[in-house]
Amino acid sequence: MRIPDTHPELGPAFPLLGQPIKLAGFELPNRVAMAAMSSGLGSPEGRVTPDSLEYYRARAAGGAGLITVEFTCVDTRYGRAEMAQLALDQDEFIDGHRGLVKAMKDEGAGTALQLHLPGQLADPRTLQGLPSGPSIVLSRRDGTPQCLAFSEEEVHGLVRAFGSATERAVEAGYDAIELHGAHGYLLMAFLSPLKNTRDDFWGGDETRRLNFPLAVIRAVKAALGPDKPLIYRLSSTDYLPGGITLEDTLRIVPRLVAAGVDAIHVSTGNIEGSLDMTIDPMSMPEGWRLDHCRAIRDVAGVPVLGVGPVRWPATGETAIREGALDIVALGRPLLADPFWARKALSGRVKDIRPCTNCNWCFDRILRHETIACAENPVAGYERISRALSGGGERKAIVVGGGPGGMAAALDFAAAGFSTELYETRRELGGGLIASATPPLKDKLFWYLDYLKERLAESAVTVHCGHKLDPGAVVALAPDVVLLATGARAANFPLQTDARARIVSAYDLLMSEADLPPPNTLPVVVYGGGETGCETAEYLTERGYSVVLVTRSPARQLARSAEPMYRKQLRARLANNMALTIVENATIASVCGETVRIEVAAGGMEISCTCVVMAQGRESGTDFDIALSRQGIPFSVVGDAQSIGRIGDAVHAARRAVLHLSDSHPPARPNRGV
């Protein structure tokens, strides 16, 4: 794998990650914790559901010392962050949480519950009227209220609500409580000079803005007692002009600890304005928050948890050894692989299914869907997932070695099929290689390497550099076939002459097209989608000047990309001095080195080294007719079926394997074409 098994100075089992640690009177068996994440699995009333229970049971079985249950609303009268958010503001919710705690403890994990109020960030669907926050917020357009201010009496009621929810959590059996004081939610909003403009006991200067969080801490700690730990999750900075800075946080943390906090959980960002620094995309480097964790640990005097910056055990082990944090908090990595901790602590790093920060999971939450993982098709579906079975030594042929094809081959083998995987190119990866090649997307190679490792250890027979046509597939006498042949270049008419040098962006990123060395002439990239934008950045990093021609307005560049990644990609493009963007334009012709570009104001001609076409790809396959004629059960997945993301291909592959496992066609003695 491209990530080493171990740090050169460490043993394979990561001894510091495996050390116990005490929070207040509670001892965690190791330094790995699951961070609270929205799952969307709660009921519309805020109850724990059977889906919630099995989701958390699976994570608890994976060996993390502490499992933190997602944000839970302490007073639903003021709205919830989402329709499926859990609640604990009534006694009727206790039994559901009690069952959840038992499920996790039966697997050997410590349990924590994150308590929360959304404030201004309440989902409008959960409100009877306007949201409430520290201060009134008026519309910039017409001056009408967008958010109401909590009254003095209401603030005292909120403090009591946190205390009462804690009492219920203790009754349900939780070992610890975490307060969600990050990401712009109510506790953080009271701290923020941008959101808290009051001039009373609860706001004004920094000291008074702290009074609400301190009151909540005291109420929660009183309900918890001295032996159960209270963890406070905060954003070290919100990355907003005039907002909370790291320097502010370093002053605030000692006061939080003095009020009763037993551990600090470090995050960053704000849902309003800097969400990409909260739900960090794959363009952020491994360990990027550790400097903030270290600075806070230096002043906290209590253990520090760090979330988001760690994807690999070696990073976490080194961070603990160098004093950056005490506990590695994992969110998305435990979606990808619930057994991250067990595998890490036994030295089986290559067995960890890696989180690539693709944010497919968060994109689902933004669409008000339940949690899922691009790479782990079981995550979020634990209760209803079927075991892979039914192969019975039947023969499965997989055509295409991209992510969907590789995942399907592994699933077929796990189901008991005799499985062969055919890939036209000399190496596996397909479109995953093109996706991982642009700048700051190398985390996708982690997943490619993982799939290759799993295939090498499996019973799958892999044939690379072997192109199959429909007749050849039929001649292999398969019982079932899965087609993951990928997308094809879209047919985009363009007036050219014999001297025009035109290559496809896909071929370029797949290293199947060559360009002349950089010179004084630019490369023209035609297409402002995600691939075109990434190709433009890829070329500028290699010394080329680039003209990016897009038919859409520049504000729509890469509009289908994952939102957090897109925000950072567009910012990089805007600041790229080697890149010129021509918006609302089309290429009329390419004649030799001359490109004619049509824009609303007329036409213009530029000279270029070559034109890179990034006008998209289209789905389709040539195999379905032949297979249907022979009565061979088959499924089409991935971009061959519909252009999508890696998660779409992997999930479609799992569904297809389950479907084909159920198919038992009659014997076909003659399968010739």
C-alpha cells in the first residue's frame, strides 16, 4: 500500500494507541474513540430505531475504546438539526437509549452521548416558527427577523434542559457525556462575537459570552457526578472574519476545564461559511488539524481528542507520541471500516478499508438521506444487509477492473462463486485512476491499493491486459456475468483539420495520451466540469499554461463535484496564475495550432499546443444483447450503467451480486454464439 504499515520507529501493533487512558473516573481500554456523526437513522420523533441500534452495535464491535452516539437534542421545542436527529428531552426516550447502550456495551465498548442544541441552525422542518439563538438576526434584504433571541428565562431553561438530558443519559447507562460546542451550533454561537451581540450577563465581551457554556458545563457535571467524564467538543477556529480564532480558544479552554470539563475534543470550522473546514474534503492533508490539537493540549491540562486529521494508525501513534493529542477520534473512518481499531492494534494495517474523505457519506446527509459509505456498502444498512452467499461453485465473470468491478469480484468470491475478473488495461483501477491522478486527490489511491490487496489475497483470478468481446464472454461459459466496463467518450462534434492535436482528458489522466513539453503556447482544456477543472489544475502543476474554455458561467465550474471539495477546487483555480478561464464560450474549430472560440461578444482565435477535450463521458455497453440471447444472467454497474461516483459503483456492485446470487438458470449445454 502507499501508506506504510508502521512508522519506522514504531512496532506494528501501535503500543500508544493501545494504551488505556482515564477520563475522570472512567478508563478507556485504548486511545481510539468514535466521534459523534449524524446518521439520519433516528425516527421522525427523535427515537432510537432498530437501524440505529445495529449501526452502533457494529461500530462498538470494532474495538474502539469509546463510542460517542450522535448529537442528541436536549429541548425539541426549539427545533432539531435534522428531522431524524435523536432526542432526550423526555423520559419516554430513555428506554431506546438504554437498549442502545446495552448493545454497545455487550460488544465491549465504552459509551458516550453527545448533547446538543442547534440554535439558529435548526432545520426549518422541525420548527413551528423562527429559530432562536443568542441574538436576533435580521434579513439583509428587507430587515425582517430571521432568528429570534432567547430571553433571560429561556436561557435558564436551556441550561436546565442540558442538565435534565444528562440525568436521563445517566439513567440509560451512558459512561460519559459530550457537549457539542462546535460548528456554529448554540453553545458555539454564544461564544462567537459574530452571533452573540447581546449586552447582558450572557453576552457582550468574551467573559460574558462564556457564561452560557460555563453554566451548561456546571449543570451537566452536577448531573454526571465526579466519576463520569464530561467531554467538550469545540471548533478551535471558525475560519470566519471577526469570528473565533485559535488564540481565543487558547484563552477559553482553561475556563471550560475549571468549570468541570474532563477532556477537550478538537474540531474546526462552522456550518455557516466554513463547512469545508468542518467536513474536510480529500484535498486536505492527513493530520492537518494536529497543530491546533497540540496548542490546545498545551493549555488544557486534561486529555485532548482530535477528530478528522487521522486516517491511518501511524499518524495517530505519532501524534500521541509527540504530544499533539491523547485520543484519536474517528468519524468517517469507522464508517469505512468499523474494525479500524482491532485491525490497527493487531498490526493488520493493510486490512483497513481506508476512508478517502470523499464525503459521499455527508452528501447523503445533506440530501436528508440515511448515512452510507462509498466504500462500505453495509454501513448504515447493518440491520437489513444480507450475507453474501449462494455461489455454490458457480462461475462468475466480471468484465472491467474499475472500483465497481473489483468490488463485485470480491463480493462474488465471498459468496462462493468461482470468480474471474477481466481488465483491458495492464493494471487494475479503471476510472479510479483518472479520479485519483489530479492534484490533492491521491487519497483515492488508498482505496485502489486496498482493493488490489484484497484481490491478491482472494480466490479471484485476475486477467489484466485481456480485452473481451461479447463472444469471448459467452465462450467462457459463465453462470453469471457482471459488466463494469466503464463509460465511453462522448461523441462531441468539432471542426478540425489533420494538423489539429486533440486528446481526451480521461486518456491524459490515465497516462494514455502524451503532450509535448511545456512551451510558450498554452494548452486549451475544453469543458468546465469536474474533470475539466481538475485536468486544468493537473496541467498547470506540470508547468503548462492553460486556457480553460467552459460553456457555462465560471460560477458553475465543477458543479457536480462534492461540495466541500468543489469549494476548495474553485478557490485554487481562481488563484492559479497559470490558468485563464473563458466562460460562456464554445470552441468552433481547431485548425493546426489555432483554436477559434465563440463568445457572446463575438469570436477570437488563440494559438495553443493542443486541445484537451473534457466534454464528458457516456454510459453504455456492447455486451447486453449477446448475453440476453444466451440466457446468461447479467448486471451492468458503475459508469457503464449510469455516470456516477465511486460509491454508486460499489453499492450497485453489491446489489448486483446479491441479485445474481439468487439467480439459478437452467442448464445450458451449448453456450456458443
